[in-house]
Amino acid sequence: MDMENFRRRPWLAWASVTLLGILCAVLAVLQYRWIGEITEAERGRLHDALLSRLSALSRAFNEQISKSAYALIPDSEQLEKAGREGAYSAQYLRWKESHEHEFQRVAIAVPEGDDLELLSLNLDSAQFSRVDWPADWLPMREQLRQRLAGHGGPGQILARGPVLIELPRFGAPEPGRGGRGREQEWLVLELNLDYAKAGLLPELVKRNLSEGGKLDYDAEVVENAEPPTLIYSSIPGQTSPIDRKADAAVSLLEIAPSGFRGRGGPPPPATGDAGRWQLRVRHSAGSIEALVARTRRRNLAVSGAILILILATIASLVQFSRRAQQLAALQINFVAGVSHELRTPLTVIRTAAFNLRGNMASRPEQVQRYGALIETESEKLTALVEQVLRFSSAMAGHVIRAREPVSVDGILQDGLRFHHVKSGGAPVVVYKQIAPDLPLVLADELALQQALQNLVDNALKYGTEGSNWIGVSASQSNGEAGPAVEIRIADRGPGIPADEQEHIFDPFFRGQRAVQDQVHGSGLGLYLVKKIVEAHGGTIQVKSEPMNGAEFTIRIPAAPPEMQDEFAHSID
């Protein structure tokens, strides 16, 4: 595919990019919907998993207290043998060997007529003694008296005050009571809050609400009353309930007047206010909703970044493909141009050699003419071969060889003399303005000379139409990077079109005018000039306007001061 065909069909690349852009937009919409669905599913999964874990925690807490409480009740055989106080005392001693201090007060409420007598257990000596009812136990006494009198069944357990658990012992079955006798006495237990707050609750929270040793949720236990009172918190230093809404809650200490609800049955519900306490949890990220929203934003950001990366990759591939096609077309044109450049001088040399072998050999003026012609064409071949070889060296990173202090004035004078002879004495005005005492530069003299020759060549080829004038100047320049030598080569030709100025230093590039006018060239000259100048640590710029000529400015850093002095001393 040549350059013209490529330019005629740019819509193929843009159509492909547009189609891929539409597909990426559709994919973005689908991903947005999918991420939304996944987010909702994740929110439900997290909430269900949290409720399941809270149910397990509530069940474990209630079962721990329930088992510990029921383990203090002796069986009928023990009661018959040791009596009420002896049986309870012996059962407590056995219980004490395998249990923590879950309860801070243990007592037996025994009916005495219409009232209840309270037998308090000494936790150290395991002996019972009759005591007055504590003031904070009086609501429990009143409820038990109502049940003893048969008025209305069990009363309401108050939300405030100590956590009391009453476990009745029933007598022999009586007719009409469903196979259960009357309540003989009640074992009354007061929960040890210090044990619950410092031992049982932290252990259960860590076991059920942490993963990998890290607690994912902030947990707090409050009394199920208004206003709630903080019992326990997993946040160090917290003294009051958290204001923000809980992700989930579960009841603890679901105690009925006749013991624990659902003992041995299914787990309690995950939410509600049936228990004495309530466990509230919030995700450490703020809430499950905040965690899910943050995860969604992160997924959207990652998805968007991937789509942008895909689009950028596609655009880069299209651009790279276009550049590769352009480079291929330029290389084809280069091969064709070099073939033509080689064929022309070879044809001239072969024709001149054929004529010299014939009758022309006896005419000295013709021999001299053909010899000069062969010399001129040989120089063209040599220059072309040198240019191709230097291009190959530039591609390999060896555009210049060893550098040494050289005089820019000398390089310019040699180059201008060469081009004066090369132009065959044509009336080309070369305006020279070379400042005296220019500093030396560290340069590969042959490479720098070729770069300057290429610029003068271009000025002769393209800048002398209608005005056979070339300007060459050199002066010292002092900038931020230090002293330098500034070389300007200008012409008064038709100039360089603005849309071509950014490409003139590309390899194989030839302007539209040069192609139309069939001006000989390989498209490597300015590319090599830039490479040579940059290899010397310098810069090259072009300034051109339509019909006002072109000016190339080269800046080469000056050699260090010690080299300037050393070179000047060697000349003396």
C-alpha cells in the first residue's frame, strides 16, 4: 500500500476505532449493571451472614448461662437424702469445681405461708442462711408471691437492676396440671456482670465476629430499655452507646420467669427486644452499606480504568499501525529513490566509459570532459553511500565517533569551498558572516561537516529558485546551558509548508514539492543532521514562512575552557 492509497482510506481506521468505542460503551453499561447486581447480592450475603453469626453468638451466650444455672439444681434423690439446703450446698460445691464465677449471688426462695423466705448461699463456705430480701430483689419477690397465690401467671421481668434468674423446682404431679406439680421453691441467681463483660462476651464476640484474628465489626451490648445503658463494648474507652444505626442486632438473656426461653430448642430470633440485653453490631468501615458502597466504587473505578486502558491500547495500536504503514510507504519510496539515485550516476559513468573506449579517446578535451563527469557522478555515489552508512550507524546508536576540539570556522570554510566547486560556478551568492574568535567545539569533525553540508545542499536544491542567495553565519551564544556556537543557514526560496515542518526531521520524509518537482534525494539528510547535532549535545530548529525562505539554526556547546586554552597553546 503506497502513501496515496493510505490517505484515501483513513476512514477504515476511524471506523474501527468508533466501533470499538461503541462496544466499550455497551460493555461499560453492562458492567455498571452487573456491578450493581453483584453489590446488591453482596449486601444481602453480608447481612445474612451477619445475622447467622449473631444468632450463633446469642445461642452460645444463652446456653452458657442456662447450662451453668441449671447445673446448680440438685435432683430429687439428692433432695431426699440431704434435704433442701444440704442438696443445694453439695450441688454448688460440685458445680464450683468446673465453672467460672458466672453468678455473684445465689439464693433459694422458699414459700412460708403467703410470703417467701430467702435463704442466701455463702459462696465461700457453701452454707445457707436466712436473710432479708435485698432492695433490688424486691420486684422478683413480688412476682414470685403473685405466682404463689396463683394470680395471673408469671409477671414481667424489669429491664433495670441486677440480672436475676429464677429456676423453679416442681413437686409431685397433681391432677389437672398437665403432669407437673406445684413449684416447691425457686433457685434465684444474680449474674456476675464483671464476668460477662470481661470474659464471656469478649470471647464470644471474637469467636463469632472476627476473621483471621481481626474483628470486622464494632460490637456493643446495651440494656434493652430506654434510654439504653452500655453494658459492654468492643471499642476501647467507649462509655456510651454508639449513635449511628446498627447493621444488625440480637437479643441476649432471653429469660422468662420460669427460666430461659427456648432452652435446648431453636436459636432465638436475630432481632427483637425479648431479651434483657441487646447486642448491636456495626461494621468497622462505618456500616455494611458504607462497605458495600466503597466496594462498588472501587469496582467501578477498576472497571473504568480497564476500559480506558483498553481504549487507550486500541488507539495506540491504531496509531502505531498508521505510523508503521506510513513508515513502510516511506521506506518503499526510499528504496525507489535510492535505486533511481544509484541508477542515474551509474548510467552516466557507464556511458562515459563506453565513449572513452571509442573514438573519443583520441580527443583530449573530450577525455577531460568525461573524466570530470565520471568524477562528479562518483562523488554523488560516494555521498549517497556515505549517507546510507551513516543512517545505519545512527540506527545502531553510533552516529558519531570520537570527538575532539575543532574550529567551526574551518568546517564552514571547507564546506563552502566544496559547494562552490560543486555548483559548477553557478551565480549563487553566499553571504558569510562568521564572528571572529569563535570558541572551539567538541565534535566529530567529519560528521559535523556532513551535517552542515546537508543543510547547504538543501539550500541549493530548494532555496535558490528565483533567488540564488544563501546565508551562512556563525556566532557565539551564551544561554542557560553555557557558551555555545550558533550556526545559521538560510535561503530565500519558497519556504517549507507549516504542516510539513514537524516532519522534516523524520527518516525517509520528503516534502510534497520535492516529490512533485522530482528533486533527487533520499529523505535522510535532515534526519541525519538532527541526529548528528543531538549526538554533540546540541539542538536544531527551523523557522520558515511561505515564500520567505527557510532558516535552520544549530547550537553546539563550546568545549570546556581548559580545552580551549590547551588547543590555543598547541597552535602557538
